[in-house]
Amino acid sequence: MTDIFAAMRAEVQAALAALLPGLDPAIAARVEVSPTRDPAHGDMATNAAMVSARAAGRKPADLAAALATALTASAAIAEATPAGPGFVNLRLRPVALRAVLPAILRAGIAYGDGAAGGGQRVNVEYVSANPTGPLHIGHCRGAVVGDALARLLAKVGYDVTREYYINDAGAQVAALAWAAYWRYLQAIGTPLTEEEFAAEVPGGLQYRGEYLIDIGTALARAHGERLATATKGIAAPERWIDTVRDHTIAAMMAAVREDLAALGVAQDVFSSERALVVSGAADTLIERLRGDGLIYEGVLEPPKGKTPDDWEPRPQTLFRATQFGDDVDRPLRKSDGSNTYFANDIAYHADKIDRGFTLLIDVLGADHGGYVSRLRAAVKAVSHGAATMEAVLCQIVHVVKNGQPVRMSKRAGSYVTLRDLIDEVGRDAVRFTMLTRKADAQMEFDLDAVVAQTRDNPVFYVQYAHARCRSVLRAGAEMFGPAATADAALAAVPLDTLAAEPELAVIRRLAAWPRTVEAAALAREPHRIAFFLYDLAADFHMLWNRGKDDATLRFLQPDRHADTMARLALIAATATAIRSGLAVMGVDPVEEMR
């Protein structure tokens, strides 16, 4: 029984079917079994009577009473009690709860794996930062959330591809090339001052971080003075722009990959916006939409509030986005004939659909929230309703140390980089902490708090629980031998002695793991995993502390072999569930605390 909630749901559905022969299967499918809000009311509650009473022509309370009576015949259910307007509270027999432990020990970290995804192909796109500078704290949150979400979806049976969209086209990349060219001129000894150079740059010198010094040096080493004028001054852009841009993007993306690797993030696909533009994919997409009758020439009404970049008081090529749930129709081509950024974005999402993905999940910064409705509309239009686009929005992160904001980075010049953060507190602390808040909630990353060894630090608290489990298991192996304390052996030991409430509390928490995984995946909320692990750690630490005060609850008692082996099984299952959760978060469990 790897999922006790699923097993109980099947029992409830069977009992309901016996009470209501011929019940519509669609109604039976709406039956849920979930944890009670108050443990005093039982271990689980079901809505079965609520969802089926109308179809049965019966009062929900009466049907709940009949269902409760039927469920008491189950060998797993100790008590079934009608509650409220038609719910039934269930209290399980300890033997049913204890059956979870051998299932966990046999499954290993695969405990919690499920099939809710049904093999659906899903593309999770995250980070997708402009290659104009080092990844910063904002990119870090999106990277962790996206990677954890991808792991979570894979755990429940989705066929997941992790993707990074390289924004290597447009004005920002051109500005980056000019900045790299300035560093190149410095490397070959240009007599121009920074101010003199900046005065010649279209839009001014936008990127001044030290991270471009090495790129300029590499360009000088590869090309000598060939990219400059005879006086080491600025050559005509057409002589150097492609060379410098391509070299710089390649170097920046290599640095991005290194930073992501340091964070434990490895994406499957890196797609280039520039390659999309060069291929004419946006033009092809526009004609495709035109063939579907979804393109027209028109003038949009002036927007209320802030005017977006793609609005013009002149005729433009417009996409009928309002037919697919958007607020207004959207420009795909400007009055001068050039395509909008949105045209490229539709072409990119169309490419994902053409690659066979039916679920597209974009992890975006919260500042992109207003962009989501148009993307959803575009995906619906391009796929003729066969594909769905979802967005997970990540709010900003404020970094503090000693109670003060941390803003500056020597490397980047103006912000905290991802590598700064990893170097300061370590990869696992970064990943875990980023998942302790819902993605769309602002968070404060306290550099002091994430390394504190207190209960208030969830990273430490969960890792400490795992380390305690492992220390007991090592001691048990010394006492009884490694073979007797292996997971396979512990899965076969009698568990009847696990009857104390603190022990059963841990088992109840362990039993909720598969349901927690599935719910977190379907809600696209990986932070729920961090919450679960913290609660499991709290239950375990409570049991540990009770054992210090109550001799009958001590883990290792050589003179009480059956008690000890049962508790070792409980501890091994707890360690396994923690490792299963940390694997979803991309965090390595520790064997002992230092």
C-alpha cells in the first residue's frame, strides 16, 4: 500500500457503489479522501456523500450516515463518523497505518512516485535570462522553482523536457556587443576614454560590469587589432558586430551553464531566439495564422494607463487574441513592417507545439504577469486547442545580511549574482530556502538565517532530522549487524509494537507523502514539498525528544529486540521519505551534522 489515501478512496468508492447501484461513474470519480483539518476528528475525511446525494435523491447527511455504517466493515477503518453537512470522518486502525512502512522501505526514494501525469509531454521553460550578464538572485529563484517543478512533474508521471530560451536577438544583445567591443579596445590599448567611447555608442554604454573584461581580452587574443581602426579606435560596426556578438553570447552562455551547474540545474534544450528570427519562423507563423483567419490590419485603441512598447496609433498587423480569452487583440507586425517581440514569442511556442508538447509551462518573473494572457491565447490558437500554456510567476527576492540589504557585487557591479549566493551559503541551502515560500510571494533571503542551526531554519531542521535517522541506523547496524538493519530486512519485521501516539504521528505524516507529491505537482507548487519535509522533521524530532524522557520510547533497546527492530523500520522509512522529498528539491541529504 504505497498510497494509503488512494487505497481508502477505492474502498469508499466501492462502499458507495454498493449503496447506490448504477451511480454515474463521473460522479464517483469526484469522490475525494483527504486529511482532516483537525486530527482529533480522525485521520481522513471523504466527500462521497456530498457529491453523490443529489444524483441519488437523498439528503447528504442521511447518505453520509449510511456510508459511515458501511465503511465500518472495512478491516482498515476503526471508526467512520458522519460530520457536518455530509462528510464522513475516518479513523484508521494502527495496523493499516503501519502497513505504510514496509511499502516505503521496498520503494526507496521512489516512494511517492505516481501516474497522474499519464505520460503527457510537458515542456518546462525556466531561467531564459538575456545573456547580457551573470545570473542574479532573481534568476536563481526561477531556476530553483523551475527545476524543482520539473522534478516534481516527472515524479508523478509526466514526460518532462527542461528548456532554456536564449534571448539572443534584439537591442539588448546589440548593446552587449558594443560593451564587449569596448573591453576589446581596452585590451588592445585604445587611447579612447570610456566617456569618448560611450558617446559613440547607440543608446550609450549600457553594460559596464567587470565580467566583460575577460571577454574583451579573449577577443584581443583571437583577433589582435583587426577589429579596430588603425588608431585602435572604433571601426565601422559592420566590420566587427557579428564576430563580437557571437563570441560574447557564446561566452556568456558558457558562464550561465556553469552557474546553473553549480546550482544543480541541467536543462535538456537551449533554444535560440536569434536562430528563430534568422529562420523566418515568425513570418511563417504570421502567415499560418492568416490562413486560419486570425490576422487582420487595424489600429488598436489607446491603452489605459502605461502605454506598451508595441502600441502604435497607426495600422498594424494584429492577431485576434480576444477570440481566445485575451483582453485585446495583439500586434504581430509594426507599421514599418518589422515583427514585434510577441511575434517571435508565438513562433517559439509554436515550435514547442510542433515538437510534440501539449503542456507548456513557463516560469517567469512576476513582472511578466501581464504577458501571460496573450501567450495563453496564442498557444490555444496555434494548437487549435490541443495544447495548454501555464505560467508560474516568481516574485523578487531581497537579500539581507546582518539585518541590512545586500545589493552590490564586484563581478556584476550592481546586483547579487547567483554565484555570490552559492559561494556564501552553499548550493543546498540556496535551493531549499528558495522553496520555502510560494513562488509568487516576495521573500527575504537572510544570509545569516540560512546557516543558523536552529528550528527556525528549515534547511538545518530537515537535514538534522535525516542525520539523526542515519545515526540511529548506524548504531543499529553495529548492534544487530548490517544485514538485519538493511531496508529489505526491516520491511519484514513485525510492527505491532508501534502503537504510541508520537510513533503513529510520524507514520501518518509518512502516509501523506504520495498525496502531497501529486497535489503539489498538479497545483504546480513545489514549495509544498519543503513544507511537508519541515512537518515530517518536526514529528520526528518530537519522537526523538520523547524518547529521551520516556524509556519505553527509546529507539535502541538491546533487551527489547522486537521494539527496537520495529522502531528501526520506522526510522529507516522516515529517512527514505526525507530523501525522496529532498530529491524533488534537488538537495543532497546529509549523513551527519558538523
